[in-house]
Amino acid sequence: MLFMRDLKNKPLLLVLFGALIIVGLAGVYWWQRGDALLMQPQAGEEATDFVEKIQSYVVENIGQPIEGFNADIYLRAFPGLLKADFNRVKTGEGVYAYTNGELEFIRARNDVISSAEEAISKEGHQTLFENVQGRLGAHLSAGEVVKGIVVQGLGKITGTILLGPTCPVLRDPPDPECADKPIFGDFIVQKAMGNIGFVRFSTQRDGSFSVTLPAGEHYITLAKPKGLGIQGRLVNVVAGETTEVAITFDTGIR
């Protein structure tokens, strides 16, 4: 009878024993996985690393943005970025929305308008990272994502900026005192179309300057106008090249 009872219980014992083995193996798996996850950068850490890298790149290669880090400056600095990457990216005072191939900024509060309203918030940078990572590859690290958006799209503009004429009547031979004068001051780079400040740079005392900009057309103008005749200058930046220009701003003196 005892033998028969053992035979009847044997299948149950085998099931229980198998279940214990499965639970034990699962525990080992999740314990190892937990350790691995602790060793890997978390999503928030990756996004933080991504933000630090792209902002450092902008400051180093272009300059400190006047109105904060917004979609416009990122799109200019990183040719590998798309307008769609900024969909649902929040700013301090609104959110970007990408619809029908266009990127639009939607202000959250109509009664508050500031010059830095489109500066992307911390939460918005997290969304930007997730959008770009999702497009390029969810397995990519922050460094690899940055490499994916950094394309050879930067160029350098160098030269001098002068102010002239400085005398109402030109003389023959020319009077050295009436020669165009170098401008020592601050300048703003604007969009080729529009008047939104992009980045700021300064000239040396001899009027010389050097500034790195994304490829394309940009408009250089004085931060503080020096006369009614002062005009800006349109420059074309070629990727990977240094273009030398001689810019003369018109005083309006005749």
C-alpha cells in the first residue's frame, strides 16, 4: 500500500520539483538582469548626456544662443535633425507641434510673451532625445545619437567690418583721415529671412572677426546701430570651408 501511495504522489512531486527549478532559474535571470540594468545608463541619464553634448557643440562651434536653446538654433547647428524631431517638445512657455510638414510653436499662455519663449525646457529636451533616438535607433547611446545628427554642415566666415564714408566729400587724392574706419563692437547674426537673432559675435579693434555658422545664408547686423545709413550684410556660409569677406556698413554721409 505504501508503494502504491508513493506512485500516486510521484507525478505531483515531479511537478513541484520542476516548478521550483523554473522559479529558481527565473530568479537568477532577473537578478542578473537587475545588475545589468544598474550598470547601464538609464533613459534620463542618456537624455542628460545628449543635452550636454548638443549644447556644448552649439556653444563651441557657433556661440552662446541669445534667446536660449530652441528648435531654430538646433536645426541650424545639426543638419541631421528634422523638424519632425521637435514634435511635442515643450518649452518654458509652450510646445512645438509638427503638422503637415511644418513646425509650429504653440504658446501656452497668450498673456505672457518673452523673447525666450521658445527655449526648450528640461522635459522638452527629454522628448527631443526620445524622438531622435526613436528615429535613428532605439539601441543607440546618447553619443551615437549625437554623431547621427552632426553632419559636416558648419563653415567659417572671417574678414573685417568697416564703417564709411566718414567724410561728406571724397577728395582726390583720397584723404587718409576720410578712410573707412574699423568697427569695434558687437554684431548679431540673423536669419537670412526675418529679424530673429541667431548668435552674437564681436570684432577686434581693427575690425577683424571670425565666426562659425551653419551652412547657408545669414544676415550680419550691428547689435546697436551707429547711424541712419547702417545696413546689414548677407553672407553665404559654405560647409567645411572658410570664406573671407570685407564688409562695409554705410554711414549715410554724403
